[in-house]
Amino acid sequence: MKFIKIDKKDWAKGIEKSRETYQLFGPVKDKNGFFIKSLEKDVLPDMEYHDSVMSAKSVLFPQTEKMLSATLDESCEDHHIMKNIQDDYSPRAVVGIRPYDAKAVELVKLNFDTEDYRDPYWCDAYEATTFVGLGINKPGPFDFSTSTGSGPFCEDGLDVLLADLDDMYLAKVLTDKGDAFLGACGFDKVVDEKESGVMFDVLRKEAEKNITSQIDTDKLKDKTILELHEAPFWDDLAFSCINCGTCTYVCPTCWCFDIQDETKQKSATRFRNWDTCMSPLFTRHATGHNPRDSKTQRVRQRFMHKLKYFLDKYDQGIMCVGCGRCVKSCPVNIDIREVCNRMNSYEKQD
Ligand code: SF4
Ligand code: SF4
């Protein structure tokens, strides 16, 4: 394992240098908080941020994405034939992504890159992206990542993990992609592996001690879908939900989308847009029938998908990395930690 020391006084110059090869994304602040955005020239990732309102999922899965286009002009030989829109999949790097968000990318990959089907838009973007993580020295009160298989210094899904040591970053190089990115920045001060490894361990243990919020998931696998589906607590849990969809939009592991065609004069475009299982429109058929017509059905679907269907299907843990965004953002305080614990401890009464 290679470790590289980066003096903070060299940081800005190195990041600017990397633009010769990479399109950069990172945390930037606006009036509503921090967001992971494309970094225009001379804008550096704000590495002082704690957490971002939205995760980095839009780097691979934009909120609105053009998929195909066609001309409707019948004088053209290829009229009405949908064609791929060539997107830019040149190298890009997300600098300062939090470890739980990188772990989320790995969970989403299970859906977009399968043995049977490869989503070309998501996968091409994924392959073009280098993830440069920033460990969380002081996790916040909503963070329960250590009980979801992630954590403040989790390395899953990352190419480089940075530790903030006041006047320097210590970079743990995890993949060739990560090595190439640091090379493009000109960061090449290799430091002692053993000492650096110990330093990361100390930081990780210290950070993990700050995480007091936890969920229990150990019994979810043994329960049947039917018993959880029919559990008596769903009406109660769903009662206050206003179906705003915020929990799904802020979630780094939610991937639902809708596809729409739009025409304008003689051109047609097929888009995909983020959608949410919390909206009644999400499952409404063209006939008007809606298999998930009630709020209880939709709230149950969200939690069953994250905490039971995903777990059963992929055997890779639950579909939640414990970032706490949905807990923090829900206007009526519906809390996945409470739901998960209720599901985990539920025993059917005969
Ligand atoms: S954020 Fe809260 S109120 Fe809004 S859809 Fe999600 S659970 Fe319901
Ligand atoms: S379900 Fe909530 S806590 Fe879990 S990853 Fe999504 S937003 Fe974060």
C-alpha cells in the first residue's frame, strides 16, 4: 500500500494541475448548504465541509439526463430514428467525496451493472470517474454508517482516501486510478507505509467512537418478506408522511428514474429523470390503476426495498450507508433507524 503526503500549501496548485487531465467535481457551498458540483476553473473543492445536502450520485446519474434523440424532419433519411447522444466520458474526479457516499456508489453499481444488463450511461460515467475520498474525523449526530457496513474511513468504492491532518493530507492510494490522479496533481512524496497505516487506524478508531447512533440488521435476513409486509406497524409509520420524496432524492443509494420523450418543433429527445417511489404517480399505470395507491404501501415499499428486498437479492447488506440525510431532511421526522430496528426486532404473533 502506498501513502503520499500532501502539504496543504501545495494542494491548490496540484488540484489545478489535475485539470489538464480531469474534469473536477467536489463540495461547494451555496445558500442552501454544501453540494457536490462540477468545479469551474479556479474553484477548489471546499475540504472544510462536514456533509453535503445532496450526495455525489448525480455525477454518475444526473437528475435529468439526455439519452437519445431523433429528427422528425421527414426530408431527412433517418427521421424518427432514435440515436445515442454522445456524452462526454473523459476522465473526471470527485475530490472530497465522503466514504459513505463512495460505498453507496458500489451498492448502486449492483443495479446498473449486472450480468444480464449494463446501463451504458451509468457505467460509462462510472468507468471515467476517480473517487478521491475524505475521511470524516468528527462524524455528526445523524451518521450511523458504522452499522451499515461503511464508516468514516471506509475504503469501499474509493480510489484514494485522504486523511486531514491539519497542515497536510495523508493520501492512502487504493487503486491504479487513484495513483494516476495523484500523479496528475504532481503529488509524489511517498511516506512510510507502516507509520501511515497506524495513523489511519488511529484516526478511524477515534472517528468511530464519535458515532453513537446505530441500527440493528442482524435478524432481517431470517424474516420472510410476507411477515414483514404484513407487520402491523406500517400504517403508524406512514401516518405523517407527506410523500414529498425528499428522502429518496437526497439518498445516495436511491436510483429510481422515469423515462420521458419530448418533442420540440422537428426534434425529439428521450430523457431520464430521477423519480421517487414515494410519489403515487411512480406506479400509476396508463389505465389509471395504481398498484401502490395508498401512502402506507409506498412508505412500506421504500423501507422493504432498502432493508429487505435488496438484502435478499444481493446478499451485500442493506441498501443504506447510514449517511443520515433522509433522517435530517424529512419534514415530519420519519427515521429509517427506528423503522429498521422495528423491522429487525419484529416477531409475528400467532
Ligand atoms: S421525506 Fe419524509 S415526508 Fe417526505 S416522502 Fe420521505 S418519509 Fe415521507
Ligand atoms: S436511506 Fe437515508 S441514511 Fe440510508 S443511505 Fe439513504 S439517505 Fe442515507
